[in-house]
Amino acid sequence: MKIHINKILKLNIRSKLVIAFTALSLLPVLIVGSIGISSNIKSLRQISINNLDHDLMEIKKDLDLFFYGIEDKIFFLTSSLSFQHLIDAINDEDKKKSDSSIQELLHEIKAFTRKKEIFYQIKFIESNGDEVFILEKQNDEYQLLTEK
């Protein structure tokens, strides 16, 4: 049993030609369109990867500059004479000398942090992990925190 579309739809020759030309013109558009979409997706992916690489390199450069600046500031703080006095007092285990050295160092650190307003907290930690002191910014002023 054969089904004839012509008997069901009763199309004239003009309608048949319109359907044939439409079908034949859609086929290349679909093929070329799908190829164009896939190539656009690939090029957008490549552009996105290149932009991410560039952004990551910029972030890396900024972080390197930031860490170099922090390293420089730490070297400046640790090379002071009052810092060396504190190290000597801690090594000698002299509590009184250590307290006076901390006060001397705190004045230097406070003066330093007033000029470089990038620190919110400075901790001095011994080699065994014990905190000697914590200097923290509270209400736009640096305060020595007591042990909790």
C-alpha cells in the first residue's frame, strides 16, 4: 500500500515546486549554519582562554609586586635596633628586658604603620609558635592586644 502525498494534500505543480525549492535551500543553510556556529564557538573559547591567560599574568605580576613590597617592609622592620634588642631579650629569656624591648619596638612599629596604612595586624611569633605580641588596628589606631 503506497501513500501518495499528492492524493492527501492535493497539491498543484506550483506548490510542489515551492516545497522542493524550500527544502533544497534549507539544507545548505543548515549545514553552513552549523559549521559557522561550531567555528564561532571554537574561536570564542580560544579568545576567552587568551583573555584569562592575560588576566592571570597581570594578577601574578601584581601579586609579585605586593609580596616584594611586604618582604621589603618586613626586612625594614626586622633590621631595626629595637627589634634586635627584643631578639636578644627573648634569647636571654629575660622577661623584664623583653617587656621594655617590646615597648621600644612598638613605638617604632606604630610610627611605621602610620606612614604605611596597609597593615591591619602585625604579629611577632617565636620560633616555637608562641605569640610574643599582637598589634592590631582598632578604630583607626593600632593597639597592643593582651593575651586572651
